[in-house]
Amino acid sequence: MEEHEHLTVGRVAELAAVSVRTLHHYDEIGLVQPSTRTSAGYRAYSTGDVERLREVLAFRRLGFGLREIADLVDDPATDAVARLHRLRGLLVEQRDRSAAMVTAIDRELEERAMGIRTTPENQLKVFGAQLYEAIGSAYPATRRTEPRIAARIWEALGDARTVLNVGAGTGSYEPPNREVTAVEPSAVMRAQRPAGAAPCVAASAERLPFADQSFDAAMAVSTVHHWPDPIAGLREMRRVARRVVVFTYDASATGWLQRFWLTRDYLPEFADLLAGWPSLADMTRAIGGRAEPVLIPWDCADGFFEAHWRRPEAYLDEPVRRAVSVWTRVGPEAEQRAVGMLGADLASGRWAERNRDLLALDAAELGLRLLVA
């Protein structure tokens, strides 16, 4: 390594905006140790040392403890790229929580301007650690099991008797007449599971608390895009089950964003949410399976983002949007602009003129996929 690539402790502290004392502490506990020296004999950080420090500082600023961080950066099952994906997922989640807080505060400001006072319960939810879970409170009204999609998922489960539902939410799509165990990290979603629903474990997809091959099958429906590390979660599903079925979308499909009028004409910001999203090939490799297209019926009962492709007026309804995380993630400014433009185009007939071909379709191909292994 060339001399100019060595960074002294002082220079690293300056660049990373941390104290020299912090770096010395990381050195003392063996978390990040300068592994080389300058020509003058001073201890210095190599390129590899800086990469490790960058990961440590990122995890630290996300709230992880030093012992947890040591386990993460020393995990033999991951490499630098995998850890970067994990960091990115966690940072996106943090960004989404912040966006949700902004949305909630904007809503309260509007209510106060009209003389409406927010209840104490909702005030606490706004600033609670699980703010992003507030989106889930709208799920029961609009996010229901679509029987035609459910039939595809249940058929793909084959003869599995024990099924793990990862990112189970309120229990939609859980197959009847099978022994189901649910996994859901959100307390709000767990609380909304109906009486008699399958037992639910509080855990994340990336760290399933089950032994290898514990289940005949593992399923995940419309949830992978919420996981901080999708590939790690899919590999975990493969580890704990002999069969894996995942309902998700192919963000890499050619022309996908252009095929859906909502992202093409009104919400281009959606493309930014896909940055870093794993390709369909990466996801199928993670479970060792194949991908099958799933058409969306025009009267789809499950109100996910693309569900109302032939019923555009539904996107003008606040309850419909609140049950879809996309609207919170793009932010209130983009949401208000998109809804305003759509409303105007519906009123003028411009939307119908642009999308007249859709009105004759009973089902549409909008990038939804069933991954089966």
C-alpha cells in the first residue's frame, strides 16, 4: 500500500467526525485496530481498516451496541457487500420512520388548523419508537386476502402440513387446514391478528428463531420489500424450511415502471425507492427456486400498491393510501402532488383517454411474481 493511502488516527478522527479517544477505545477492545504504520512510525489505518471502521460507525449511529456490532462485522457468513446491503436496509428503514413522523406531524398540524386536537394516544404514537408501525393500523380495512392470488400461493405450498409465515402481518393469506406459525416484528400488526389466528412470534426475517428444516414450507406475502436485508431473510427461509413460496415484485422487469400508469405519470419518485433493491435473479438464487408471473385481477380485494390499476379513483382515498407504505416513503409533498394531478385528470377525462386500453382487461401484468423453491 502506498504511503498516501495510510491514514493516521488523527486524520481518521477528523474525517469521521469522532474523537481520537473513541478510536483508541475501539483499538483497545479489538473492534477496529490500525494495522499498519507510516514511514515515520505512527500507527495508521489501512484501506481495510477504514472499511471496517465505516461499518462500525454506521451500525453505532443506528443504535447498535458495541458487542452487537462486533458480532455483525465478524460474522463469517457475510462479506463486505452483504453487510453494506444490511446497512442500506437499516438506513432506509430509519429514513422511512422519519418520513412517517413528518407525515404524522403534518396531519396533526392540519387538524389543529381546523380546531381538532390530536388524542393523547396518537400524540404518543407519533413520537414512539414504533412510529412506522402506525401505517399498519389501516391494514384491516383495505388489505384483505385476494382469493385468486391466495389459490396460487396455497397451490405452491404443495402438501406442506407445517407452514411458517414470515412477515405475517395481520394474517392475510395464511392457509387454512395447515399448521401455521407466524413471524411478525411489528407489535401493531401482531395486535390486529384476529382471534383464532395462528400463533405469532416476534422476530425478523433475517434472524428466524428456528432450527434448520423446522417446517415443511415457509411463505412470505407482500413483505420482502420491508426487510432491511431481503437476501438474508430469503436465505433464512430456505434454511428453516424444505419449501419456500414468496409473493413479491420484480423491480428489474423491463419497462415495469412505465407499464404502471401511477408510477409513470404521477409518482416518478417511486423509482428512487428501488435503488439497491435486489434483482429477481438474486432473490430466486437466494432460495434456489424459480419465478412465476402473477396477474392482478381488476377487482383485486387486497389493496396493495398496484391493486387499483383499473380503479384509479381509489388512490384518491386517504384510507387506501395509508395502508400502502409507498405513500409514506415518497413523502407528503410527492403524495399530495400525485393525488392532485390524478384527481384533475380523472375529472377532465384525461386519465381515461391515456389508459383506455386498460378498461378492456380483466387482469394486468405489473411485475408481481411468485418465487417458488
